Amino acid sequence: MPDETHAHRNDTDTLLIQLALGLAGSSGQALFASIVQYLAATLEVDLAFVGRTLPDSSGHMQTLAVSLDGRISDNLEYAIEETPCREVLGRGFHFVRHGVAEAYPGDNMLNQLALSGYAGCPLNASNGRPLGVIAVLHRQALPDRERVETILNIFASRAASELERLEADEARKRSDISYRAIFEASEDCIFVHDFNTGAIVDVNPAACRAYGYSREEFMTLTPGDLGSGEPPYTLEGAAAWIETARKGMPVRVEWHRRNKDGSLHWDEVVLKRAIIGGVERILAFTREITDRKLREDALVKSEDRMRAVVEAALDCIIGMDADGHIVEFNPAAESCFGYRRSDVLGKSLADVVIPERYRAAHQAGLAHHLATGQGPFLGRRVNVAARRANGEEFPAELAIDVARGPNGPIYIGYLRDISLHVRAEAERQRLETQLRQTQKMEAIGQLAGGIAHDFNNILTSILGYVVLVLDKLEARGDSKLAGYLSNAHQSGLRARDLIRQLLTFSRGQRGTPRPLDLSTHVQEAIRLLGASLPSSMTLGVSFAPDTRRVMLDPVQIEQILMNLCINARDAMQGRGRLEIAVSGHEHLDRVSCASCRQTVSGRFVELSVRDDGPGITPGVMERMFEPFFSTKEAGKGSGMGLAMVHGIVHEHGGHILVEQMPDGGANFRILLPSLDESVQEYAAGHDTRPAAPMQAGSDLSGRILIVDDEDAVGQFMRDLLTEWGMRVTLFNSALAARDQFARAPHAFDLAVLDQTMPGLTGLELAQDMLLLRPDLPIVLYTGYRESLSDEEIEAIGIRALIRKPIDTAALRALFEGLLPAT
């Protein structure tokens, strides 16, 4: 027995050596032929074959190689059911020493060839899938089952490996044929790119038709040649997208392409990584979307683009049966409502998603539909309230459809959470209100500034002539008429002050702001309030320590505080308590300004004035910052107090909050931007206002050029300066004055220029004149400062900037300092 075992081992080793040498270079049909020949010779049998199952013919097998009586025979196809192979395929080794024809009488080949012995071994793929059978048959009884099984297993391993490889090749060939058919027939353009370089290696006919290039021409182009040339539609942009696809990530982009004829088009491009013919490639699928892009561009440019609504499917789908129980609850509904599908199926819809106050109406509506087939929600979208698992209610859009099921109607609800939409709509209305308020206040400010500018010109001549007449009457001793004119002069001064308030509202006058401590200056201003507040009012004051400084004119602090306190006094009718406080805010977030309606965030110092009066009605709240708006009786208020506060605060980057207090009264909160600690005290700047009025002495002398497009103002200035003893040349055209000055730049000792003139502003005219004569003293005067700064005026060389209406005494003092000594 040991000798037989040793002999078998030697046979196996010899067989393995022969198999390695004889089959090393074989594949396909040649390999299978070699296997059956080696197998028949090694086991000394009459018949050996390798067969594979036919996938398209259930229960049949086809031989791949047959060795019969030492020769390769023709292949054949046979049904497995009546043969011993049925015991092998997908099962395991099967051995019949002799009598196989009697055991399987339905297998005619066994009887025809007088075969007696049979041994078969299954051929399985690497994943265990049955591929076929390898078997040997003999006209006599088969010897030694163990040896036959060992040798069959050796050949089966090699045959199964080759059979699996052949199947893979066939599948790849079928795939390549299918790919090529799709590639050629596709209406979309398809580009095949080299995986490593991105070069174009193939294109389909649709690409040739769309781009106008032949296939051969495409092979010479780069992706950048097919782009518009504007980033990212360049070679670099294409390379970046191809690199993304090379990493296995999906790429879907829009590409601005250039055709062979130079025309530009838009494509939608999808890039993906693929294996074609066993080679890794990058595939690009393109579809023209030029028409869609044009429509999108037209929509963006249209006036209605803000009202375009993108219709989309509702997120949540909830099914309910006729009893009101949930039968469907999709993942979007799970996410929206906070329930798991398994937890709500079979439960009452009313108990799960409908707020308690609406459940009775829901039950009534369901009963009504079951009875009549009609319902309020069917066939249209409606807004409803829904409830999440945590009890939170939210607005939703709902549409319901009805499907007929085997057990009755199924109600399918399509629901979308519109919380964001509702909040966005509220925000839109808030922004519209803010925009309207801002536009209204700006329009009023521009109107007020324009009126003030024109009225300043009128007041200049009126007040000037009144002063001239007063001087003459005083010289003649007519005190009665002088008194009349003095009263007229006082009324003119009050008109001047009102105009200055209008200019403050319209942000035409900014004063001289500087860094200052608000608490200190508010304390000083409070001492001035004594005469304005009756003894029946009590005053409370509080100041937070260490508040940051603000940039403001100290005089304007007094104006703000005085107007707010007088407004509170009148609201309380002289009785009650007034609270004044200064505090600091490290950060305020999204509060709404009561006058400009902007949303405010930032770091501020706050001045608050709170009263315990009757409060403010909504109608008054809407208009109280408008100039001349007043709730007082006619003649008892100018309506400029809060308008002036608005102008000063907003000119310095601040805002105003107004609160209705729960216990009555109102709280005006002035927010002024706080300065960083690094901002140090600095001088208030150069003051271009003339010195205090001086008593007129002897007549002045000099040649004066006056340029003003307002005839009344120009005539007054000429009369005034002539009265003072000067020789005056008047122009009402800046262009004409420039031409005259260019012809004789040394004909004048001083020039007085109006700032706001057509053709040339006073500032521009001064620059032209100083180029010809740098030493000429020039005085600029204006109804309001506009955007002029002292630094800008000094840099140009202008000696002084004065405001209308003109203070004649101050003007004379200014001239005495600028004109040559008389």
C-alpha cells in the first residue's frame, strides 16, 4: 500500500510538471484541447471533455474540447438533465466506476459509445458560480477513485480559470460593441480623453456635427481650443475639471464653447471616469443649452426677475387611509416632522402632525369627503399649520390628492415647510418700509436743502439792505423808523435761524466735530435746561462710568438734548419726570432706526431721554422726524426740533431708537458711534468764521470783483461795498468773469465768489484765478457748506469761507484784514 501511495504521488508530481510545461503558453480553444488530451493520456481513458453551460439556453451544455480514442473530436451541445453531468454541475465530484449507461438510460451517447465508467468535476468561478464540467469516460470500469479525483481537480482548476477569463473577454467585447453602438448613435456629444494627459482620443459623430470639426481635426485640438477663451473656459479651466473627474468625483459644469466657424454656444458638460476596452479614460458628455442660457439671461435682466417663482415639488409625502391613519411617511417627512416612519405608521394623522386646535376641523373635513366626495383642500394648494414632534408649529403649504386603493380611498398629502418663505416675506416688507422711509427722508432733506439755499440768497439781500437803511436812519436820527426796521431785521434773523435748522436736517451743516466725552458735555448742557423746564417737572440723571468717546460738535450736543427735552416737556404738558442717561454698548445687534428705518448693528454710546407722558401714536411715529410736522397748535411750534435731531445724529453716523414704555411715556435713544481707544483728542480744526463784528471806521478802498449768479445778492453786495468806499465790478456769470480776469488779472485787489453757480462753481473759478495770480485774496461764500472742508479750501488758497445770509459787520472786519492798508 505505501508503494501505491508513493506511485500516485509521483504521478501527480509528473502531471503537474507536464501541465506547467505543456500548457504554459496556451489559451482559449488550444488550452482546452491540450487539457483533454493530457487528461485522457494520463488516466488512460477513452473519452475526456470540458464543457460550459449555455446562459441563453437553460439546462444545456456545450463542449469546449473533446478527446475521443486519442483524437480531438467535434464539439457538441447536449441537455444536462438526462446525463451524469447533472450530479456534477454546481455540486461536486461525481464518480461511477462502471455501469454508467445503465444508471443514466436517457443519455444516448453513453449507449452509442458503449461507455461504462464516469468521473466528473465541476468548474466554478472564483465567486463560486457554476461555469461548467470537466469529465472522463471509459468503456471499462474506472480504476482508483482517489487518483482520478486528484487529477481531475488539477485540470479543473486550470480549465475554470481559463473559462472565467474567456467569459470576461466575451463580456468586455459585448460591452465594447454596446458602447460603440451607443457612442455612434448618441444625440449628445461624447468626447473620450486620455486619462493622464486629458488629450482628445475619440469623438462621436454628434460632436463633429455640433462643433463643425472632423474626427481627424479633433485629434489635433486641445479642450482649450473648444472654449471661448474667457476664464474658466480655457485650457487651464478644462484641465482642472478633468483632474477632478480623474479623482473619481462627479463633475457637472456649464461650458462656453467656440465652434470651428467662431460662433459661441453654451453646453452642459458631465465628466466621468470610465474603463473602455480595458483602458481608463475620461468621458465628457455635452449637450447644448444655449437657448436655456439665453432665457435665463433674459430673466435675470427683466424687471420681473425678483418676482419669478421657482415651482418645485413639495418635500413631504404623507399617506392616510379612510380611517385617518398614516399609511405612508417618506424620509423628507421624517426629517421635517422629527418622527421615524416606523413610529407613525398606523397612527392617527391628527394626533401626529395636526395642531390640537385644528383636529376637530380635520375630522369633520374627512367625514365630509367620505360622504360627498368633496373637500376644501382637493386639487389646490393651501396654507395650513402643522406640528413637529417637539410641539413646534410651523406654516406649511399643502395639496391633497385621492387615490383609490383595494380597501378604500388613500389620501396623499404633499406638504412643504414654508417657514423660510414666511420669514423672507416679512423681511421683504420690512426692507420695503425701510426703503420708502429712507427715500422719503432723503427727498425731504434735498427739498429742505434746496429751499434753504435759495432762501439764504433772498435773506442775504433783504437783511443786507435793512442794515444799510438802518445805518443811514441812525445817522439822520429817525429813531421811530429805525425801530420798525430793527424789528424787521430781528424777524429776518429768526428766519435765518430757521433756515440753519433746515440745513442741519438736510445734512448741509456739520459743525466742527471732535472726540469728546459725551457724559461731560451732557452734564454741561443739562445746566442750561433750567430755564426751559418748569418746576413741576422732576429731572433724573445717570451716567455709566468709562464710556467711550464720540465724534461730535459740543454745540450740537446741546441742540440734540435741548430739542429732545423740550419735546418731552410739551408731551407731558409740563408735569412728570424726565430721565436723562448716558451709557455705552459694546455691541448692538440688528435694532431698527426710528427715523431712517435701517437695521443697525455695532458699538455705540447712547444718550437717552425718557418721559412718562402719554406716549406716541403710530401716525405720529411715522412722521415725527419730518420738517415742519408738529402735533401742536398753529403758531406754537416750528416742527423742526426732531428734524434737527435727525439731521445732526445721522450726519455723524448715528441712529435714533424710539421705544414706547409699558407704563406710558416714550424713550428716545440717540446712538452715536463710539471711537476706538487709540483716537486721541485733537484740535477742532481751523475756524473760517470771521471774527466778532468790529465797529466800522473810515471808508475802505480797493478794487473788488464780485461773481454771483443771483441778481439780488450781486446787486446788494455791489451796493454794500460801494457804500463802504470800494470800486466794485459785478459779474453774474462765472465764465464771463473768468474771461475778464484772464485779460487783466492785476485789475482787482480782492474777489468775492459765490460757490453754487452754473458752468463753474466758485471753487473751480478760484482755482483758475489763482493759477494766474496766486497772491489774490479770494473769499468764497455759500448758502451751505455742501461737501467743502477747511483743509480743501486752504489747500487751494482761498482766504475765507463765509455763509449766507452775510453778517455785514463781520464781512467788513474780514475785508479790513485782507485789503491793503488805506
